[in-house]
Amino acid sequence: MMLVIVKVIAYFFLWTLYSYSVHRLAHIPHKKNFLYKIHIVHHRVQYGDSNWPEFSNYFFWFGSFKASLDIWLTLTLPLIVLVFIDPVPGGILLGFHYVYEVFLAGKVVDHNPRIRGIITRWLSIGAYHLKHHDLYKCNYSFFITLWDHIFQTTDKKFLGVRSAKERRENLDERY
């Protein structure tokens, strides 16, 4: 049992690293970037007032082919592969992913502006994830903020770098 728990934790970190990497690649605007073309749909979604999922979400269909493919490639496919490699921990993570994606990822947790504060230092939810929607070039992590901190892609780092660059540009203009 302890080995399964260790594996679930290790696979969770690998899975979130994979999803961070794919998500970051999906933000490179290029006409040949297939990931960008499908991911951009996610940034156009308007979340309604209901916290209940759409009926189609139960079947892992998120409103359109591109929106669904985005979720499948970024988050679901690696877990399906893992189920074939290591069924028990893979199944646990796939179950977690299903429950999270269907019931929490929409307006309940991920896109809920009321979730802010210290919890968003550790979990990529609420205001933290919504900053990603506003700024696009930061806060790429899913579930946990670890990868944004490691790769220095948090909104605070992005805004700090941007502010420093703007200050330098303003100084250059004066002289």
C-alpha cells in the first residue's frame, strides 16, 4: 500500500510537469503550432453562473472538438498511457483527473475569482489561474504552482520582469 502511495505522488509530479510543458508549448503563437490552435479556444470560453457541469462534461466533451482535444492531449492521454504501464496508481490519478475536470475545473475552482490568498501560492486555482487568462505568459501550472516557481513563470515574476523592462525603456527614452 505504501508503494502505491509513493508511486501516485511520483506520477502526479511527473504528470503535472508534463502538463505544464505542453501548456507552455501551447502558448507559442505560430501558424504551425497545433497545440496553440487548439488551446486558444480555452481562453475564449465564458464560464456561466452555474457551478454544475454541463451534461457533456460527464463524457469528457468540453463544448467543442478543440476544447476537448486540448484537455485530452494535455491532461488525459498521459494518464491513459500510465494506466497501461502501472494500472493501480494510473487508475487512481485518472479517477482524480475525471472528478476534478468534470466537477471542479470550470467555475467551481479553476475559474473562480473568489479563491485567492495563501492557498493560491500552492494550488493553481482561482485568482492564480485567472491571472494566466489575463496575462497569457505566466501561471502555466495545473493543480500545483510548483512548476511555475521552478521555471520562474509566476505572474509575480512576469510582472516584475515586465516592470523592470518598462523602467529601463523609460530611462533609455529620457537619455
